[in-house]
Amino acid sequence: MISEVVDLLRCPHCASELTCTDRVVSCAGPHRFDLARQGQLNLLSNAAPANADTAEMVAARLDHLGHGFHDQVRDLLTTRAGRVVLDAGCGPGWYLAGLSDDHRAIGLDLSAAAARRAARLPRTGIVVTDLRRGWPVADRSVDTVWSIFAPRNRSETARVLRPGGELVVVLPAPDHLDELRAAGAVIGLQPDKEQTIAEQFADWQPIRRDTVRVEIERPDPAFVATAVAMGPSAHHRTTTATVDRLTLSLVVRAFRPEGEPA
Ligand SMILES: C[S@@+](CC[C@H](N)C(=O)[O-])C[C@H]1O[C@@H](n2cnc3c(N)ncnc32)[C@H](O)[C@@H]1O
């Protein structure tokens, strides 16, 4: 519910504090926003952009993540999360759903379909917005920013993090979904993605690096199909593949803005 995190949010137009009454969010100035039926705050005035996840992709993602192979990644994130978490590109909120009652969270995503699912989460406010723009979040209000297979915004991350806070990035290793790539069912990965991210945060302190790698023998075809249908390949391809093995291979990196205590 937005009301549970409204003290952490700021007006997207004038950056003033917000209040939430019934189904309306208002700032100290002239700006008012109606909440959507499920409780999320939609700040996009136009229809969902082409790169937003669709309802079909959202359903496939929840199905895929629910098979248990990503639990280890979720545990890595949730056990180290601070009291206030911002999931930048939260999708349907599967990772946020792993947080305990000690946490409050904000989820930002471009996809209205994903936001409708994530809006069900307790102690969590979901905002439909473009991560590449300014975030409607107060300065130094967040302990942990997650960027899980999502675009990063370095300056907004630095602005919203409290002193000592950290950014955690989850990205695909070069061999992630290799078998599906070999079969032409998913689009190519940027081979030097981790290096690109390390360079983007070269002047931040690297805090941790973890890897999670699982080889699934004779994977359930329905599970394989969701691996294709939940990702960006779903925007481009409609075919799936039968594979004897599926490799899930992820890297989790954590960074702290320069000058912050280790
Ligand atoms: C690969 S999905 C990952 C979702 C979630 N982090 C997870 O791992 O389950 C990428 C997400 O980023 C969102 N996204 C892509 N570009 C975005 C942007 N410019 N602003 C906000 N969200 C964006 C998509 O709508 C999608 O939900």
C-alpha cells in the first residue's frame, strides 16, 4: 500500500512531501494523483511503452520464479537487505515478496501489468514510472536499492541511498540460459555485461560478489517455456525449444557510493 511508504515518496513534479488519503496522493503544492484500483501509483500519462513487460510476460515470470531455482538468489538479497528497500524494475515483486515483516519497500516499474501484481504486497508501495527519469523518492531515505535484470540509474540511486546504504545488482552471467541461446529461442546476451556495470560504478566501493549457478537436467518443458516467455525475447520471438539441460547462471554484485563507510 502506498500509504505505508508515503513518507518516503516525493512529488514527481515539485519534490515536496506527499500525503495519502483514501485513494488519492497529494503534495503540499497543487499536485494530486489518483491511485489505481489495486493501490499502485501510476505516474505514466501514456500507454505502456514497448519495453514494459506485458501481462503474459508477468504471468510467465511468476511461474518461472516459483519453481524454486531462484530461491537462493532471493535469499542472498533479502537476508542482506536494510530496513527500507527500493526495487528498481521490480516486475511483479517476486523478490520483494521474500522480505520479512521488518522491512518496508518501494517498487518502481514501467509495466502497469507487473505493478498490478506487485501492488498486492504488504508494507510495499508500487509506483509505475520510468527508471531513466527522476525517481519520486526522498533523498537519503532508502537502505538498499535492488536492480535485478533491470535498467540502472546511477545518479538517482546515489541520491536516494542513506549513508551506508548499498546498491545490489543481479545480472546474467555469460552462460545464463546457454542452451536456449544455442537453440535460437532467446536473444543474445551482452557478453561483457558485468564489466560494463563494474565500469559504470568504478568509483563506488565494490562490497560483495556472489554467483549462483544451477544446471537443471531434463528440465520440465513448461519451465523452459516460461524462461523464454518471461524475458525480452518474448518481445521478439514466439518459438520455444526442447532442451536436455538448462543452465541458470547469475551474478550478484553490491556497491556502495564512494566515500560511504564500508
Ligand atoms: C527482466 S524484468 C525483471 C523484473 C524483476 N526485477 C525480476 O527479476 O523479477 C525487467 C523489468 O524492468 C522493467 N523495466 C524495463 N525498462 C524500464 C524502465 N525504463 N523503467 C522502469 N522499469 C523498466 C520491465 O517492465 C520489467 O518489469
